[in-house]
Amino acid sequence: MASLDKLLNSDWYDSFDENVKAIFYTACKKADVLFNSTPDSIFPPKNKIFAALNFTALSEIKVVILGQDPYPTKHFANGLCFSVSPLTPIPKSLKNIYTELKSDIGREMHKNGDLSRWASQGVLLLNSILTVEEGKPDSHSKLGWEKFTDAIIELISKQNQHLVFLLWGTKAQQKIKLINQEKHLVLKAPHPSPLSVYRGFYGCKHFSKANEYLMENGKNPIAW
């Protein structure tokens, strides 16, 4: 398979300045070394690492949901935060997201955990760290992915108007400094994990609030 830097959509790559390109190449080079040595224990699969960016063009973004790092369980991570492949059991955090969806807008729970249907509508499902070692959450925090995704968030904030950023959990909320809140709507809530979902994620109504804001600014709502 091609080196990792060749797997990113050219539209995104062409939007980077030289500094962001340098950050991108550094992270890709480090990740490629790991894939070459232990390809079956790094997630998501190499061809899905940039799925969030390749699914959703910069100019088409309406909503940004920020995750932490991919699921460290085989066959779970598919390059979109909180998402899993259609045949994979739905993780607890995603079940909690679906529960809030039903409470908020009456949406019946989806039969699977594949969120590509959101990505295709302009929901950028971006993890801060883009790869992980099997069974070891946060194991790739030193590769440089976070510098790259921070630069992505800044670029999105600068280039677009009237987006909705959904920041769930403390780590996602730390990214607020990268977002121009005069141009965009930022909604914060606890993480939807079983440990914190009852601390304010349930009842946050982020899905209806996001759609209201989009429609107020002349954009089509998301069919959650």
C-alpha cells in the first residue's frame, strides 16, 4: 500500500500551508514505521486513517464532532470518531449518543454504528489522534497527530462560516481555544461514556440545537 501521506484527499492537502504540511508529513512518517512493523495491530486500517477528512470536504462541513483516539479493539475503528463498521457491535458511548438522539429529536436508534451517513452530510467526525495500538488507548499520542488535527480545527474555523462544534468531554473542550466563537456555535457537554453520560450529556439536546443554528444561517439541517 502507498505511504500514508498519499492517502489523504488532495483537496484537503492543497488547503494546507507549508507548516501544516510539515506537521502532516512528520506524523505520517512515524505512523508508517509502525504500520510496516506491526500492520495488524494498528487501528484503524491504513486506508481508513483519513476517512473523516476524505468523507467530508473542507467546504462542505456543517458540524464538527471531536473524538479522542480510535477504538483500540480489532475491527472497531473505521476512521470516523465514535463510529464502527456496520457489522460491529455498537459501543456503549455510541449507544448513549443514540439514546440522546431519540430523546432530543425522536430519532429511533440506528441498527448499526456506522456514522458515514452523518459524514456524507457534512458532519466531520474527527479524532484528535488518528491511530492507536491494539489494546492500548492513547498509545499514539506522541506521534504528532494532535498537532496536525489542531491545525485542521484552526483551518476549519478560519475558512468556514457558521459551523457547529460539538465538544463532548474535557479533552474535546480544550480545543475551544482553536475555534473562533464569533463565527461559529460551540456546544459543550460531558463525554457520552457510561462514566459521565448522566452528568449532563443526557438532556444536552445538541442535535436539535445544531440543526436550529444551521437553519437560522441558511443551511440544510442534518438528518441525524
